[in-house]
Amino acid sequence: IFSLKVINTKIPLAQHSNEREEDCGDEDGLGGKPKKRGPKKRKMTAERVERSKVRRMKANSRERTRMHDLNSALDNLRKVVPCYSKTQKLSKIETLRLAKNYILALGRSCATASDLTW
């Protein structure tokens, strides 16, 4: 459980509003639009939009392939890990936890067997 400590720092409204106006940095000081800081965002040309779409489609395809590979590997793991129910498919996290516990149990079993043979 995390707890956050809240510090109560009250600033008088008049002082607070003056600070905000100073921070905005008006162009003409008469309430115009505040100056934008940082690099200017270039307008997307049709060519840039198309490149962006192609990059996004390729990235989505790679992610989809990665997820299919991961799910296939988990399905193969489910086949070799003993489980209680053959009708209900284990979730991903249940499969990984069961596999970890199974490997630990096999390791203990091997250690016990090697202790008995010596």
C-alpha cells in the first residue's frame, strides 16, 4: 500500500494569478496569444502523412506477429505443463506461474534423487 503525503501550500489568489500571467509570456502584453516554446511543429505534407501511415502499418504488423508468436509459445507451454483441468484453458499468467512451479518441483525432485544415489 502506498501513501501520498499532501502538502497544503496556499497562495493568495491575487499573487497566484499574477504569477500565471508572468509565466505565460504574452506577445504584446495586452492579453494576446502566449508565445509557444520549443520547436515549431511542421505541417504534415501529404508525403509525410503517407510515410507516417506506412510506418504505423509496419509497426502494427510487427506487433501483431509478435503477439501471435507469444500466444503460440504459450499454447505449446500449456501442452507440456501438467494442469488440473483439461477443459478450461489456463490464462497467460497462470500458465507461466504453473510452468515456474513445475520447473522448481522438477529441480527439487532431481536434487532429492541425486542425494539418494550418492
